[in-house]
Amino acid sequence: MFEFTIHDRDPKSQARTGSFQTPHGIIETPCFMPCGTKGTVKSFMPHELKEMGCQIMLSNTYHLMLRPSSELVAKMGGLHKWIQWDRPILTDSGGFQVFSLGHMSKIKDEGVTFNSHINGSKYLLTPERAIKIQEELGADIIMAFDECAPADADERYTRGAMERTHQWFSRCIESKTRSDQALFPIIQGGTFPELRKASAAFLTSFDTPGIALGGVAVGEGKEEMWRAVETVMPFLPDGKPHYLMGVGDPADVVKAVMYGMDMFDCVLPTRLARHATFWDETGRRISMTRAAFIDDPAPLIASCTCACCKNFSRSYLRHLMIEREILGARLLSIHNLHFLLELMRQIRQAIKEDRLHTIYERFHSQSH
Amino acid sequence: MFEFTIHDRDPKSQARTGSFQTPHGIIETPCFMPCGTKGTVKSFMPHELKEMGCQIMLSNTYHLMLRPSSELVAKMGGLHKWIQWDRPILTDSGGFQVFSLGHMSKIKDEGVTFNSHINGSKYLLTPERAIKIQEELGADIIMAFDECAPADADERYTRGAMERTHQWFSRCIESKTRSDQALFPIIQGGTFPELRKASAAFLTSFDTPGIALGGVAVGEGKEEMWRAVETVMPFLPDGKPHYLMGVGDPADVVKAVMYGMDMFDCVLPTRLARHATFWDETGRRISMTRAAFIDDPAPLIASCTCACCKNFSRSYLRHLMIEREILGARLLSIHNLHFLLELMRQIRQAIKEDRLHTIYERFHSQSH
């Protein structure tokens, strides 16, 4: 269980294809994991995700602990059964959301107290509690409880958050009781290369089934993000899957794959869709409400094989978004998620055929 | 074209089964037509409606004339092509919405001026314009432009509205140019039996392919509604389909079928769903947010074969509705619309087998 097998390597970069074994099936990497934050990838039925080739979805400890609670999900037979998804699930630990969504968060060595963003009730999340909740939810891959320092934090603050993340990881390991869940640590260290190196060195000293890079794509800017990736990659064990958290922009995904990243998650495909935005061939974001689309009979992308592009015109889609119709958000979500899942398939195929650069050029031939 | 053939009759009521021929296929009656007000039955893709056995959908002149305009729809190849629905469509004339949604409506013999509820722009809708718009949209069945008096209007006002409706119907016939669209007149007359009789007598003197009863289910109360139905039914030509406008409550539909009604439309299935409400076995409205559903593993209805009940628990559905997730509105819409389409199938089968009373008893054995 949780074996990672590498199949092909790109001769011109660190990119590789692999397969990762989980209790609910094998994940082919590089892969994208859509976010089912509250136990649903917004607008999709589970069988629709499967038909689109989605191999694994992500769900969130923070949201589910507030409503309906992990105890309830456990009582209903666990997350897979409750949401009717029989493929792998990864749950985030709640660490990131506690800081981005929780009110009046107070960080101590024990853990974090915060007030729910829904109704203000007080909660305490500790490494032990984050593991307990994730064991109750029952995902295949669970994440260590970490402290994600703000992008603009100074070195002293960021070092403190990193050290706490390291101490908390040891406690996560100690409190873990289920052997059918893979626990991934999360490298922190913000925008400080020395901290990133220290965090990568410390966390890779544990023999974990995979490892994640966190605290990126949190507002630090693209250059800083790539510097963090560059800094930690040499430390990551080759034989384990590398998960770049929160990155889902197509151009970024392609670039990160070339750095040797294997797994990605992001709310972008469905969030952009709900905001009337779709990806064109080269991954640019296009607003559906453009006046030019009023009478445009073409699909979003002529060559796209998604259920949206095969059936509907830009003219109709624009109308649906202007009218804020549910079907509009559904159809653009289908397009955007299909786009990203199809990109991952193309990336895997290209690595196999030693032509990953052709995909890179498609997304990086012009400035974004 | 537009031939109505009666197949079976219920020996104990005026109910009958029939088939109505249209350019986009045959409609088996009694039938329910879901509302695709703005060119989409909220949350559904067209192929999903077909898979559920939906034979015909309704769309609205009023909404489509404001956005995106009938000229645009015509330019895009007509409503069927634009929304990707290849089965029959019925368009309402805009008469009802001008009064219920339009601001500062002024009624003259020529037509109605009103201000758009979206941006306040001024419009004029006349019988001729309502027909022109419906010809541009290209539905199979189009409706006469009528004046629907408020439920609490006095006899003098209601008579004036009725007489205008009659004059407007003659103008609708005169301005109609397409032969591939069936024009149905709409009987008005409010809560006044003598006016209802006069309207039925006048409008049935035209040889139309079908006839509708309007100005019901507009707030007049159930007793008044059934009195209007009872009053006009003897006037309606047996060999033409009878359309009861705006009625979709399951118990009401069963009762109306026994009066000899053949066609129904209503926003209820999808509107109730968006308001977290589903129909149980006997057509009662149940709120999905009930606390008892928190840990209820059962489907909405144990014997229901819809995609919602076959896959998801009340517990999960309650969670989706509490979180206002799109999937919640989708799944309850599927259940409610399936419920009504399945009811129509059961009604047609029961009429064939002389046991329509068994369905009536299911919905009327207890007070609603």
C-alpha cells in the first residue's frame, strides 16, 4: 500500500510519470485533484467526475469539522460512502484554513484556538485533533497539521511557524492510529530559502509515503513561489510523490511538473467558472461576459471534447452567465475541470514520449 | 400536424390519454411541461431532461425578449438550436409576466407598455409583437397574448380584461405567419363563472389546435380555481388538448386530469428544490433542513428511482442544502421533476388500465 512507482522520465527536466497505490485505487501522476471543500466538487455529481477521468478529489478538515462534524461523517460510514465517491480522497489538515478563514486565531504550541467563520463558536485544533478528524473522515491521504505563516511575515515569525510545524508533525505521527491512510508532511519556511531548506531537510528525514510543499500560492508572488520550489526540490526523495499545494493554474502546473512535482490541487476550475471565466487553449482566463460573445456560435474551444464545448455556443453560455443560471456555472465548471484533467493526461503522455517541451511551449510561448 | 388523438378514457371521470403531434415530435398526454423560463430548466442539461422522460419544455417570451432578445435567438438559429433541445417547446406569450413582473404597466387596447424589471427600460407588448417574438423564438406551441386580471379584481375590471383578451386573440390569429406553430388561446374571466363561460364560448368558436385555461393558480384560492375548471370544462372541445396553465402541485394535477385536463406547466419542481423542499410519496412538501435528517441514511423516497434517491442519503442532501451547494439544488430538482414526470407516466398507465382512482386516493387520502 502507498507504493509509488516511477514509469517514465523527461530527459530535459525533472518531470516523471508514476503511479501511487491507495486503498481506493491507483493514482496516475502527475495528477490534478479537484477540491470538494465541503464534500462536493461544486456542481458535480461523483459519477460525472469519474467520467471526466478524475482520479482523486480533495476535501477539507476545517469545513467539515464545523459542519456537519467529522463525528457525523464517521457515523454515516465515512466520507467515501457519505458523498458516494469510491475513488481516492485526500483531506487537508485544516491548518491552512484556520489561518485564512478562522477568526481571532490564537497559536500556541499546543495548537490553535479559533472562532468559526460561520457562527463564531470557539474551536481548538491540535495536531492530535487534526489527525483524529481525518481518521474519522477516512481519506486515503491525510495531511499533517501545519502552521502556514502569512506571505509577508518576517524571518523570525516564519521560523517560529516552521519549527512549530515540525514539532506538530512528530505529534501527528504519534497520534496516528490507522494504517490505511498515508500521512504527508508539509514543508513550510515562507519566502526564506534557508528556512525552506531546513524544513525540507527535517521533514524528509521521516520515511513518509509522500511529501508536500505548502505555504506557496498564498500571495507571495510568482517569483517567490518558483524560488521556494527550486529550493526544496533537491531535498525531496525521488521515490516519493511530491505534492505542490494550492497550485492549479495550467501554465504553473506544467512548469511545476518540470521541477518534478507530481500532485496538484486548486479551487480554480470551479471558482473561475462560477465567476464566468473559462480557460482558452493556452490557459488564459477569458471572461464569458465579453460583448463579442453575444452572437458567437462557436464553442469555448473548437477542439475541446468536453460536454460543454461539444454542445453549447459561447452565445448561449454568455446568456446563462448573465442570467446567473445554475447551468452556466455547471457548464463552465465542466469545461475548466476537463481542461485541467485533460492537460494532466497530455502531460503524462508527453513525458512518456519525451516531448514535454511541446506542452510547455503551448502555455509559455506568450506572457500570461 | 398538431393532430390530437385520444387513446383511452377513464370510465369514472373525464380523464383521457392522448397524443399530440408537433414538428419536434409527439407528446403523450396527460403531460407535465417543466419551465425553462430563460431557455434553461434550472440546473438541467437538455439531455438529462430527455433521459428523465421529459417530452416538452416551456420557455418565456417576457424573459427572453428582455434578455437576450428574440432577434438574437432567431439569429442563432432559433430556440431549439440555441439551447440544444430537439423536442417540442411551448412559449408563453408574455401576457402573464407583463402584469406580474413588469413595472408601471399601462394597458390600452393597442397593447401593454411596461418597464423592464431588470433595468427599467420601456417596452411595448402587443398581440402582434407577442406573435412576432414567438415566431422568432420558434416554439412548437405558442400562446395568445392575454390580459390576466388580478385574482381580487372586481367583475367590471375582469370583464374588461376578458374582452380585451378576446379582441387580442383575433389580432394574434391575423398576425400569425408561420404554419408550423400551434396557437392556443387562453380562457380568462377570473373568479366569475358567467365570464368564464363567456370566455370559453368565445374562444372555442375558433378552430384552434388546443386551448388553455389561464388566470388560475394566481392567488385566487383552491376552491375558486376548481370552480373555474368546473365551469369551463363543458365548453372545451373534446378532441383538442386542454392546457391548465401554472398548475404543478401533484395532488392538483391528478384532480385536474380527472376534470379532463391534458397539459400542465409549473416552476414548482425546481423552485421548491432551490428552497430545499422535496415531495414525499403522497406529494407533501418536506423541508430538507429538518433536524431529523442530520443522520438519516435513507433516500428521500425509498421506492424512488431518480438519480438522487438511488445514490444519496437525506443526511448528505441536508448537508448540501445547509451549505447552499449547487449539487443540493441539482439533486432535489432531479427528485422533484422526476416525481412529477413519473406521476404523469403513472397517470397515463392508470387511465389505460381503468384505475385512475388508485392514484387519486394516494394523493387525496389525507388533507394537504
